[in-house]
Amino acid sequence: MAKAMLVVKIMPDSTDVDLVSLEGRVRDVILEIYGEVGEIRKEEEPIGFGLIALKFTFIMDETIGSDAIEAALAEVDGIGNAQVVDFRRTLG
């Protein structure tokens, strides 16, 4: 079974979105789609005017692909946009 590293960038609807709550909802969606992925790393990226994007990096089974995560995250309250910004095979 091949593994891939996936990086998903989440843009909140507004600066009023609770990022801690949003992080929990995003983690739930990741685990729902990919199952146990091990460590999920989160990074905050300042965009401007107080808006902060969240980037989530994790290792997953590459046979599932990345389309499902974008579609599922688009339905989460508080997310304006979700985009896979990196998808690459991992070794080992």
C-alpha cells in the first residue's frame, strides 16, 4: 500500500471564525475520510487584515486520493475554501 503526504490549506469564512473549533472539525473530517493517519500537523499562515489560513499536513493511503477531502471540507461551517496544495508520494 503506497503512502502519500497531503497538505490541505483551509481559508476561514471570516476573521470571526474560532480557529480552535475549526481545527477540531477539520481533524474530524480528515479522520472520517482517511481513517487513522497518524500525526496531523497544523500550521497557521497569516493572509492579511486579520485573516489566518490553516494548513494541515498528514500521511495517508494514496489510493483514496485527494478529491474527497476538498469536497467534504467545503461543507464544514466556517470554511470559505479548502484546497489541496501539495500531494506527493512518500518513501518508507
